[in-house]
Amino acid sequence: DTAVAADSAQSAVPTITTNIRLRKIAKRLHAVRAPIHSWLQTQQYGVFDIVFADPPYNDPQLSSVAELTNVVTANGLLVLSLPPTITSPAYDNFSVVKHKQYGDATITIYQKQS
């Protein structure tokens, strides 16, 4: 099984890469520096059981988050973190299984219908 950590912030990828190396999980977790929209167009990993989306709170780019729904397996989960000032969107073929506010973040967990 493979996991991918994609982040567009230049400073994030070295930190992610260091953590991957320290945890000795390089065969299972790959760090990628790219905006999610660009990564989705070129990624070759297929679909994922769990997708965690934590877009920048000052510009959540919900259209790019919506594109992530295409890489979630049937019965898979999409976990979305947003500021509480933004309403969690609805996605076709997904149901909300949990929605909770934690401090300055609202976490919504969606499950894709099979």
C-alpha cells in the first residue's frame, strides 16, 4: 500500500521528507511538491482508501478539493479540514459520516457510496 503527501508549499516537502526518512517509511509514503490540481492530472497512484485534504484556510480552493473525490475508492473516505467560517460542501456519491469542530478547524468525514 502506498500513501502520498502532496503539498504546494516549498517549505513543507523537506519537512515531510525528513519525517519519512526518520520513520523509515520511504517505501510506503512519497512526498510530492505540487498544487493538488496539477498533481491530480499527472499522478499514477490510482485511487486511495483514505484521502485527507487540508487546504490553505485563506484560499481553500474547494474546486480542487472536489477533484479529489475522483481518487477515492468505493466506500473510501474523504477527510476535509476547513475553517469553521466555511460550510463543508456536499459531494455527489458521498455521505457525511462525521462532522465536528476542533478549535479553529472543522473536520468533515465523507464516505463514498459504492
